[in-house]
Amino acid sequence: MKLDTTGMESAAPVWGSHNELVDGFSVAPSFELPNTTDFDGFQKEAIQMVKPAKGTTTLAFIFKEGVMVAADSRASMGGYISSQSVKKIIEINPYMLGTMAGGAADCQFWHRNLGTKCRLHELANKCRISVTGASKLLANILYSYRGMGLSVGTMIAGWDETGPGLYYVDNEGGRLKGMRFSVGSGSPYAYGVLDNGYRYDMSVEEAAELARRAIYHATFRDGASGGVASVYYVGPNGWKKLSGDDVGELHYRYYPVMPSTVEQEMFEVTGA
Amino acid sequence: MARYDRAITVFSPDGHLFQVEYALEAVRKGNAAVGVRGTDIVVLGVEKKSAVKLQDSRSVRKIVSLDDHIALACAGLKADARVLINRARIECQSHRLTVEDPVTVEYITRYIAGLQQKYTQSGGVRPFGLSTLIVGFDPYTGVPSLYQTDPSGTFSAWKANATGRNSNSMREFLEKNYKETSGHETIKLAIRALLEVVESGGKNIEVATITKEHGLRQLEESEIDAIVAEIEAEKAAAEAAKKALAAPKET
């Protein structure tokens, strides 16, 4: 399969491949079709095999001071917990973050590729790329690989000239602009806490606490989420990691064990 | 020397690409074009050949828009210009589609210059025989810009520049008389530069302005005539003042 290397190609393509009308638009990647009688069925099966289950919890929201981004850190392979310390918040560049949900390799590779493209944009145009532009670049790439089994459910959060920006981009090529998103198997639980506690004018500490709680509650109920709840803040000067707390410890912080009165005491019987 | 000027892809022993230099000659034979950048406006002026009687002058627009906020004027082969302009227009829209933002003037100039350069390094083609003056305002910062490209594919930003026929005299005039202007004063400066090399009159000049609020606006012939009259009056007043200063010395 031909990978998308438009970010790394030189500016002048080979002369022969010039096409008047297509000029300015990149050619979609393609690969040879396998020999099957029913290609559509084959494609569906291939996608099912990879099954974008997206066992994770990630969330991001815009508030008065900027963007808050949080995620858990568990990677699961079916019922097996393969890692409790996966970095699901990817640093694209000093002022933009991406979250990982779905296939870890897909998310990591395409976010790095996006970082390359953003840097090339900066060098060519002497100004930073906007969050709108960066999310659109990623969405266009994912759209061109539609149906080929990529599994990516990501949020691009950043701060540009127009202020804070948050976009949700997925492997179908969909791209949504919004104020609050949560992605992954634990997202329903996170949404419950997030939507309940959200106010636009929160301070950074309040917003961080809200994000942390939402991740904790998702990890409490969802088996595919757990590990460490990382919270990042994106402000006018770029992103900053605020905290990374083990969710087990967060549990006792939110629901501490109260000493209770013992109803029946057991004591040693001396003698018979 | 004759052996090194046939193919574009062959350097001469003293480092010239003759085809590119001949393209620059074609530009020097093209109609005069001038561009002047002000603080809130950029003005383009082009020499119009005297009205050919049966031609519908509206179909011969020498100053064109590439997008809502960018305009282009050129000197040289007009057919080549059409091709370049179409490609630039597509690129403007493609940029809007992929990054959801309008192009900056520098970006589209870089694209056009890149296109012109491509045709100086390929087999079986000739360079575009035109130099362009690209003007506009950057989308968010609102900074006005004037850029020039030439057949070799180089480009640079200018406060004021001229290309085409007699461009050297126009450039000399601009160097002597340029100062930071805005609005009406910028238009007058551009027309004064053109009048150095063109017979005066609204019939022989095409002028367009680009502003942040109103985009590209072509000036009517009557408006141009009015400004030309203003310039002539100022010139006459200056002459009279000089004569008045000189008079007392005569006895």
C-alpha cells in the first residue's frame, strides 16, 4: 500500500505526471485489489477483524481560559490489559495536542505525520498553522484511507491566532468543531460527569479537577479504561501537563475509607 | 553562442539560460504596468493600447482578480498569462479547501513563481513570457502587499514597482517620488508614474485599486480622466510657482 508521503516530498513533482485539472489536489493513495469474488464482503470482514473498538477514555473541552485535555492510559487486547502506562495525549507541537483512541499505531504514526506537515507549513509560510488547518490536513488524509481499516478517533486541541480550538477527527474522515468532546469506550461515563459539571467560566484548577473526575469515573465503570489519568492544559503560551494521577489512588481521594463502628467484636477466648 | 540558446535545459558556458533571458525580452516589449503600495490601499495601473475601433474593450481586462482579496496585472504574452492566472485561481480555492483559510499574498506569489520556475527546468517546454505584479491584503493581519514575479521564477516584495515597456523610466520616477501614501494620494502616484511613459488620457490607462473593505475595484474612464486633470493642474501650478520664483531675477 502506498503511504501518504506528501509531507516529505519535494515541491516539484515529476514532469510527466502533470495534469491540468488535478493540479493542486493530491492524488488519493491506492493499492492493488486482492483476488476475491466478493470484494465488498472481504472489505467488511477485514474491517471487522481490526474492529475499531477504541477501548479508552479521552476527553477535551474549551473553557474561558483555554482547552483542557485529559485521557486514561490503559491499552487492552480483548480481555488482556497489555499496558497501564500508554501515553494517549500526543504532543504534535508546543501549542497543539492530539488524543489517541482506536489503534495505537495508527494514532501515533498519523499524529507524528501531522506534526511534520505542521512544521513544514511553518517553515514555508513563516507563521504557525491554525488548529482548523491542522485538523483539516489530518481529516483529509484519513478520508483518503477510508475503508482500508485505519482506526483513529482523535481530538486536535490547540491555541492559535483566533484563540482556543478543538476538533474531533475520525477514521471515517469525519471532522467536527465543538466545545466538548469525549472519545472511547468510557466516553458515556465521562460525558455524564463532564456535562454535569461544565461551566464556561471556570478557572484552570476547577477545569482540571472536572477533567480528572470525569476520567476517574469512566475508569471506575469501564473495564477497558484505567491506569493513570493525565490532564493537560492548552493556553496562549502552549500546552502544559498539569497532573498524572493513578486512578486507584484517585478513588480513595474521592471516596476515602471512613472508620466505622464495629458491631460485633471478635476477641480471643481464653481457656475453655 | 547560438548553440546555447535553443533548449531551455542547457546552460551557456558563462552561466546564462538564454531562453529565460529571451523571455525577459518579451516582457520588455509588453505593455507598461505599475503597482504602488499605500498604507491602506494598493494600486495597479496598466497601459492600454489605443482603442481598436471594433474591439469590445470589456473583454480585454488587463487587471484580474485571483480571489476576493488578491489581484494581478502582468506584462508580456497575454496567452501565457491566461494559463498562469487559471492555475493560480485553482490554487487559491484549493488552499481555502484544505486549510479553511484564504491564501496570503506571499503564498500565491510563491506558487506562481514556483510554476514559472518549473517551466525553466523541464524538457520540451518554454518559459512563461510574462512578469506579474500581484497585490492584495493578507486575510487576518490586513497588511497590504505588492509582489513581482518574472519568467525566471524569482519573486520579491516591493513598495512600488513597474514592469513592461519603459519600466526603467517608471521605476526611476517612483524611486525619486515615492513616499508613504494612502487612499487617493496612492492612486495619483501610480497614475503619475504611468503618465511618464504613456500618452495621457483615460483612454490609454487602465487603473484598479484593492482595499481591505471593498476588494478589487476598476476605476471608470471618467474617474481616471478626473485624476489626470488633477495631476496636470498640479504640474501647471508647480511650473507657475517655479516661474514666479525665477522672475524677480530678470531685470
